[in-house]
Amino acid sequence: MLKELKDKRVAVLAGGQSGEREVSFRSGQGVMEALQAAGIDAVMLDPEPDLAGQIARAGADVAFNALHGGAGENGTVQGVLEMAGIPYSGCGVLASALTMDKPLSLAVLTQSGFPVPEHVVVSARSSAADLEAGVARIGLPLVTKPACEGSSLGVEICHDEERALAAARELIHRYGRILVEEFIGGTEITVGVLGWHERTRALPVLEIVPHKEFYDYEAKYTRGATDLICPARISEQAAAEARRLALEAHLLTGCHGISRCDMHLDEQGQVWIHEINSMPGLTETSDVPHEAIADGMTYQDLALEILASAFHR
Ligand SMILES: Nc1ncnc2c1ncn2[C@@H]1O[C@H](COP(=O)(O)OP(=O)(O)O)[C@@H](O)[C@H]1O
Ligand SMILES: [Mg+2]
């Protein structure tokens, strides 16, 4: 695998204009160091409007996508690279666009019988009565979240109706379209999926134990703020189910190379999916690197395998 990558110059795409710009730089930095340590010629690029030209001017012949959120995760950057004929790592246009949109991906998952929390979609077009009915239907506590964000930005767990309505209104004002979702208690778990074609496989289950109420932005990116335990301290049966669901969700949504499925295992032993990520974090504190290392890989193996996915679409 390394041999086919060695004569390549890699553009590591990092930064971007989304709310996850800083996280992306951290993912990109980790990837840069791993590729360079493997003897691969790599340059980091913060995408400009003329991304294809920028990559050509850098003399790169393949892109490693380390962008999170926004254009880098929603299929836009993938479309530009497709048009320019530049091979790139990870998910393609459709899988990126679909999984970036939580309401749409939940609809697709529901349609195929996957267990997802009860939810309603509300937007600037919804009336006050619609919002109130939605909140009443979901019940308390509930989770409000933007339709198309990441890194827990804008996610809130609401314990009373007044706060739920206010949080939903604030989010609608900021993001336009949001989800009001049933709160699932129990154990938070996540499963990365790697590879392509027949080598597509689920990594071991990671258990997430934030020291605060939930896995918010600070809990995700502050060293020591969350315990990441892999393999998760759950039954073999639940772990097998979580890995099966993550792999099936990856395949259903057409993901390629890498994805990560965020889930909860409730007190009754039922696994619930709350989202699929097409561009999971690759910082040193991120979930997928943790799982890969628990599976016997190194961070460098992980970066090389994701990069190689560019040549096996
Ligand atoms: N339905 C839910 N029940 C309980 N906690 C949730 C639920 N949805 C989200 N969360 C919490 O919020 C975090 C972020 O939500 P998620 O849907 O994964 O969005 P993001 O794309 O921001 O990661 C999760 O990791 C979890 O801690
Ligand atoms: Mg998540």
C-alpha cells in the first residue's frame, strides 16, 4: 500500500470556513506529521474558492480530506475534486451530502429499519404551534440540535419545556433548520468504519464518558475532559450489534474509506443511532484514532489507509 503512495504528493486539506475550522487544523496537522513520517511528500492547504487550481499549483496529485463541517463535509469540496479529476480520500459527494444532513440521514435510516431516536424537524417556516406540538410530542428531557453541524456545536439537552422552546427558537434563528430529538440515556458509544469494497470493516466500540452532562465541544477537544474507553464496557452482544449497525449504516449511505456512527446503548440494552459522520475527527484526542489504536493499528497506519481509499473508489 505504501509503495503506491510513495511517489505521490499529497495535499492535506484542512481549515475551511465551517465552525469546525480549528478542529480541522488539528486533524490536518496530525495527518501531515503521520504522512511525512512515512516518507510521503505532503503539503497542507486551506481551501480557497479555486481549490482545484490551488491543488494544481501545489503540484499535488491526490487530496487527503481533513475538513470537518461545511463545504468539506457536505459534498461541495468532493464535487470540485470530482470535476477536476483529483483523487481524494474518504466519502464521495452523495454520502457526504446525505450524512451531513441529520434529518435526511435519519429519514433514510428510519426507512431502512435502523433504530433512531424519535425526532421532529422544525425550521423558520414552522409555526409556534408546530414547535410547541413537536416539543410536547418528543417529551422531556429532549435534545435540540442544528440539522447540519458537527462537533456538538449548538447541541443542547433541555430539561424543561420553557428552555426547550427557547433553545429551539435560538437555534432556528441561527441555523434555519433544526432537530428536536428524544433524549437517550445510558452509555454513549461510537464506532468507526474503515476501508473499501470487501475490506470495509467496523472498528472496536469506543465508550465515551464525558466528565460533564454530555459530549459537547469542550468535552470533545479538551485533553482529559472525557474518558475514552475501548473496547467499551458493554456486553459482547451489544458491541456486536453496535458494530453491525455502524457497518450497515456506512454501506447504506454509500460511505467510503472512513465514517463514524455515533450511538447510545440505553438501559434496556437497545442501541440507538444518532448520526453518521463522513469526516470524523482525526486529532490525537479523537474517537476513530483511539479505536484504530485499540485495534492494533498505529495513527500512521490509519492515515495511510484513509489516504489509500482515494485510489479505490
Ligand atoms: N438523542 C440524544 N440523546 C442523548 N444524547 C444525545 C442525543 N443526541 C445527541 N446527544 C449528545 O450530543 C452529542 C452531539 O450530538 P450528535 O448528534 O452526535 O451531533 P454532532 O454532529 O454535533 O456530533 C452526542 O455525542 C451526545 O453526547
Ligand atoms: Mg456526533
